[in-house]
Amino acid sequence: MATTAAPYGLKAVNLVGGQPYAGSTRLVKIASGYAANIFNGSVVSVVAAGTVEIVDEVGTNASAFPAGTLGVFVGCSYTDPSTKQKLFSQYWPTGTVASDAVAYVIDDPDVVFQIQADEAVAQASLGSNIGVVNPTAGSTVTGNSTMAADPTTIDVTNTIAFKIVDFVSSTTSEVGDTYTDLLVKFNPLSHAYTNGTGI
């Protein structure tokens, strides 16, 4: 039973229709000195400068994801400004100065992600849309996001960020648990490849 709040951001599971996710990512430049942490499992977007930044909106009508929302950050690489050695990191440390910094982003809009909700979600919410809470939160120790799904945002509106496509069923998680683990995918209007709007 998922009775402990232990949010972990978005974790890729498979593709819509049960197809396997092969682990493919797209490399997108991070601006040298970008002044925000980006955690593994966070939503990121491409901005006008052509670089990637963390999304700080929660994916609701009042706080919609930007048009350039590209997918989910799963790490980065850059040359450490102190040691001059190439690093592969679970997260982007705020303010890092590195001209060769790139983010690894899961950009396929058909990927299904697992995410923990910060409250119980009932079976009746299958097929509904849901936003997130604490989109920029994470741990600089583990490098992982602590973003969670927000059941208070559940609605049918097509501008809400994610569609609930299933629930995690295992020995540690079931639908309706105190902190329900969900399977979600980006809604078309919330992903840069399907929303039709340029940056």
C-alpha cells in the first residue's frame, strides 16, 4: 500500500498501447549559468533562446505548461568548471557555468510515466486529466524530483497537463491508496510536439 508520501517526479514506464520504452532521449542545450536546479523527473521546456529550462507551472488552466514543453529531464552532461572534467549528472546544479551543457530529455509525447499523487485517487478518475504540485522541487542529494500529481486539479478540461491512463498495481501500490501511484501521459495541448504552437 502506498501510504507514505515519497514523490519521485515522472518516471518513464512504457508507451501508449503497452509498447516498450527503449530509453531514447533528445539532447538539448542548457544555457551556461542557468540559475535553477533541474531534477531527474522534472518537466522541461524549450525557451525562445533555444535552450531548455525547468517548467514551474503546475499544468492547470490557471497555470498551463508553456508552448515549448518538451518532456521530462533525466540527467545532463557538462564540463565541470572547477576540475575541467566531463561530468554526467542526475540533475543540473543551479548556476553552473559550462558552455557544453546538455540535458537528456524524454521527448516522445506517447511515453507513459509513473508519478505519485499527494492524496488518494479513486478508480473513477481513470481517464480524467490531472496537474502537478511542487514542479520545481527536488533533492540535491539524490538529484531526483519530488514533484507529485495533484488530485485537487482532476477535471475533464483538455488544457490540463496529463491524462490518467492507469493505476500502478503491485504489492506496494493500489488504486485508492493514501498516496496513489498513477500512470499518466502528456495531453496534446501540453506538449510542444502536439500542441501546434511555435515558441
